[in-house]
Amino acid sequence: MSTLIGVDVGGTFTDVFVLDEVAGTARVAKVPTSRPDQSGGFLDGIGRQVRDLGGVATVVHGTTAGTNALLERKGAKVGVITTEGFRDVLEMRRRDRRATWGLRGDFDPPVPRDLRLEVPERTLADGILHTPVDLEAVRAAAATLKEAGCRSIAVLFINAYANPGNEAAAVAAVRDVWPNGHVAASHEVLPELREFERFSTTALNAYLQPEVAGYLTRLDGALRSQGFGGEFLIVQSNGGVMSVETASARPIRTALSGPAAGVIAAGHIASSAGFENVITGDMGGTSFDVSLIANGQTALSAQTSIDFGMVIRAPMIEIATIGAGGGSIAWVDKGGLLNIGPESAGSTPGPVAYGQGNTRPTVTDANVVLGRIDPDNPIGGKLDRLDVEAAREAIATHVGTPLGLDPLAAAEAILKVANSRMAGAIRLVSIERGHDPKKFAFMPFGGGGALHAGAMLAEVGIGRAIVPRYPGVTSALGCVIADMRQDFVQTLNTALSALDEAALTETISAHLTEGAGLLDSAGVKFEAREAIISFDMAYAGQTHTVDVTVWAGPAADARAPKTCEIAAAFEAAYLAAFGRLLQGGTPRILNLRTAVIGKRPKFDLSTLAPGEEADLAESRKGSRPVYFDGAWHDTALYTRLTLPVGAVINGPAILEQPDTTILVEPHLRAEIDRFGNIILAPRETADGA
């Protein structure tokens, strides 16, 4: 078996990337995402390109099932069993408010108060068991929650990270009486200091378990019924992959699954093309997701908020998301200002041009009206033709008339506002974090990203853009190349000088052993195994920590560091972050973090490059008028996938392929590199390079 399949399910489209390793060929498909059950579009997309699943070695899935359940508040009915006096931790949060000013809030916790039950038990912050858990009270609480119709349960005991004894005993008692396996324990999900973050992450994990586990089980069964006998893996928010069993038990790790896969693919593509610094921009139907890769390394965050008050603490790739996708709706507020999103038309009913009932204009409608998208060849195979007149009328009614603009000027205004918002997201991950965007390349992908690449260069001042070979299915490609990864965390909460090196060695060894076991259980072949050992550290009295990495290399050589090694690494990390050390300060370790990574083979991207038969003249397929800067321009049209390596095309031009449209604005030129990527740059920059 030599075929690998990556499937990314987005809010509007489901993308499929099929790689035949022996033949060195790739095939792609883009189909509408099915709702409410995404498995329909998943199987339809695979079926478009693969008839016999018996020859498929691996299917890797980037899923938004968990993300959508959180955003739409459509998770399972959850019950909580917690320590006496702590039932309101989930509701109190960090005493924050959705709106900074005002005295009222509107937060509804994922678990209502009547389903958060207390039991006698208490563990102190130093790990001493002050009060043994009352197991009869635990069983009674579980029975009450079962009768209330809860489908999953979370056990959240105070200070369980310091000593899980009481919580582990309670979980065992619950599992004896609970009708399914959907039981989440905070010491298993997140054995880490800070009660709200641990409670929130565990409760949200329980909230997702029935939905995500059911979805993945259905998919797995459907694949097996069609002859699939390989490995079915799921992308994590940290950019690694895991087994279906792990994903079903820890669905919270899939919260940013699809966007993370896109960043992984972008990093591999950019590095292969000689760009170690790249800003990614994934523009789908619903959102624009931005991430930054510096010196070939993706940025990981320990915590994120999917929505107000819904905090997840787990390693995940840092991604800034705004509602500026192709389906984002343009509207004029009461003050006469033009806005884009966050509401989206999604896949159903979709943009006005789709003709499925939506009457409010979207970013895609603006691109259609301005001639940038060919109405006779819409991507995704959903329609035979787009309705240009309906899109024009919607733009005139909802944007043009309120602003006193003709339909074309209104369409340009929609794109200018959308581009401005996207540029703001790029500045957020670059300039506001100390990076000069001029030192980075921009990689647009997703179905709509390449239509806006030139605008991002102009708005932000980035010098070049790299458009990958299959931009519309980049996240699906990322599924194919993502490594397996298992992350572990353990709170130590100790002064560095008081560190118990023997205990640290034991904990790291346990993490490495468990991680290796999880990798082995997936049944996947790896080129190598690596480990990362790091600490969250700060000086005594400080709240915010710095990431201190003490090992990143072969897992077989990984060992617990000595105190002096940790001290040197902390000073280097602190100095890099703040420019000076705190003289006389006492370094403290808050958390130990261990990652075990199985490196999967990375296929040679040159196999995706155009063949020797590619010809620039034959790729030219005429021209059509496209609207730029207040005037129509005769614009050359090309079939992108048949453009030869080394070809140079001056704008204005449009390069079309089944999964996206690439816009080369009048001031830009495009060049095809040896991998089939398109390098976009201003003409004067490219000519002088």
C-alpha cells in the first residue's frame, strides 16, 4: 500500500489530497462540507479520487467537528463532580468580562450550575490528602447526573495536579457506574497548576467527547466497510497527529486541528523553497487564519480561548483567526461604516452568487462582480455557474446604496475592508510580536487566499508571496506530512534551587515511556523519534513565564537535565525575552513539559512540479476584463497547473486551477519555481533581485 490521503474539513469546503508515493503523483478534490454530519462530505471527497480504499496505507484527518461544537454550543450535556465549595470555578473564570466596560456579563458556562455537584474531599496545594474522598457521595452524584440525562462527566478536584489520589479514586468509582466511557478526569487531561484553566479544559473535553468520538467512530467504520485496512489518524492542534482512540479520549486536542495542518504544510513548502521565515494566511469560506513561522519553527502557545470564557490549556500552534473568509458577509452599520463578518454564509446557503437563497453580499460576491473569479468555473464542483447579476444586485442594495457607491465601487470597497482586516491580523502575529514582516514571505492558501496575496504585500510591506502548488487543499496536504506527537505536562512549582533531580528524572522517564507507547500503538512507521523537554519558568513573584527548552533532539538520547543546565537555559531564554536578567531574583519552575515526536517521511515536493510537457503558450487560454483601481483591464488567463518551471508572467493576469484562483495584480509578476510554487513579487523588486 503506497497511497496516503489527507482530508481537511472546513466550514464551507472539504479538501482532499491524495499522494501516491510510488508513482510520485498527487490528486486533489474539493467538495462542499456536509452538515450537520461532516462525514458525508469527507467520504464524498475521497470517493472523487480513490475508488479502491484497499490500497490506501493511511488516512489523516484535520477536523473542525470539535471547533464547531464549541463555537455553536452544540456539545454534549455534561455533568461535573467537584470538591465541596468549588462548583462555581467554571462560572467565575478569571473574573473577566466580554465587554471591558460595564457592570453586567452574559457568560453561560458549558455546564449549568445544577449539573455541577459537590462531594466531600480535599487535597492541599502541597499534595497532602487533607480529607479522603467520600466514594458513596461520588456514586450518588454520578447516579443523579445520569438520571438528569448527562452523556459525559468530568471529575474536577481542587489541587488534583499535586496529588491525584482522591480524584483517581473518584474516577474509578464513577466508571463503575457510568453507562459509557465518556469520563474525563482533570489529572489525566491537564495535571497542571491553575484551577480554572484545568477545570475549563477538562470540562470542555467532556463536552466534546460524545460528539467527536461518535463522529470519528462513524468515519472509521465507514472507511473499514469500504475496504480500508490502514491507519486512520487525526491532526492535533499542536500540528502533530494521533490515533482515533487518543482523539476520542482527548478531543480537546483537536480544537484547531485543520488550521494547524495548514501551518505544518506551509512550513514544509516554504523551507523546501528556501524560505525559513514565512507568514501563513489560510482564507477559507468562513475565516482567515494567520500564523508565523520564524527560522523554520512554528510558534506554539500553551493556551487559547475558542470563545469568551471557553479556555483551553493545551499545546497548540499559535493562530490568529478573524471572520474574513470568502463567505463573510459585508454589511453597513448604523453609523454608515462598512464591515466584513464575522457572520458567514458558509457552505449553505453560501454567497449570493451560489443562488441558494442568500441575499446578503459576501467577499466572494465582490470578487465575482469584479471579474476575478470565473463564473463559469466555480471551485468545489457545487454549481455549474455563478450568478453574477444576483451578486451585483446584492452588493448594490446592501452596500452601494447605503454608501452612495455604484456596484463596482462598492465591490472594491468590500475587498479593501476585507484586505485591511486581513492585514491587521498579519500585523498582530508579526509587528506586535517584534517581527519585521519585510523579513518574511507571505504564503496564502485556502480557497480564497491567492486572490488577496497582492493586497497583503501592498498593505503590510511584505516583499514576496509564495503560492503553493495546490493552495486550496494545503491543509489537506499538511495532514499527509504531519508528524505524530504526544505532549505531557506536570506541575512542579518549586524553586530551581530546591529541585528534586531524582524525581525529575523519574517523571521525564515516565513521559518518554508513555509517549513511545502511544506512538507504537498507532502502527505507523517513523523515520526518527525525537523528544523536546522544556520548562515554564519565572522569577519568584512573577506571574508570566518563559519557555525554557533544555532538550530537542533524538528521543533515545533524551535525559533529565541537571539544575545547572536548567539555570543556564533559563537565563538565556529570559534575556532573549526581556533584554535583561533580574539580579538577585530566585528562578522558579512552574511546569515541566515533555513532547515525544514520531517523524513521518516527508515526500519530495518536486514530484508536484509541472512535467516536461508543460508549456507557457499552451497554458494561455485567452483573456477577460477584470476591474482594478476603478477601471477594467484586459487580463491574461492561464491554466496554472500546466505552467512550466521558470515561466514568468507579468500582471495583470489570472491563473486558474480546480481548487483556487490566483490573482496577479497589474504591479506584480509571477514566477514558477522548481517545485511548481508561484513566487509573487512587485515587478521592480523581482526585476532587481
